Amino acid sequence: MTTNVGNIDRVFRFVLGVVLLAAPFVSGMALFNSTIVTAIAVIAGVVMLVTSLARTCPLYSIFGIKTCKA
């Protein structure tokens, strides 16, 4: 896979992934009382972390987007 996620995008994805993973368990928000919402937040958080660490995003590849300089 080719790299298509730049450094700023990567940091943003990493932070968003951590927030999405932590929010259902530490926020105490009523929104996360639903199992479905919690599952969606956890799945989205994992996807954000994986794309951040792998430096590649499948949706960026499909649409021809590239946020990295190389």
C-alpha cells in the first residue's frame, strides 16, 4: 500500500482515535448508554488508529486524495 496520509492528518487521526476509544468508557455521557453507539465509537476509533499508524487510508486511495508530500 502506498502512503497517502500526511503528518498533520496522521496526528489528527491518532488523537481522534484515542478520544473515540476512551469516550464511551470515561465520559459518562448519556449518549453512550446505547450499546450500538458505543460499538460505533469503538470501531471508528480503531479505524482511525490503524489508518494513522499504517499511514494509508483506503478511502483516500479510492478518491485519489493524498495529504502527504512524498
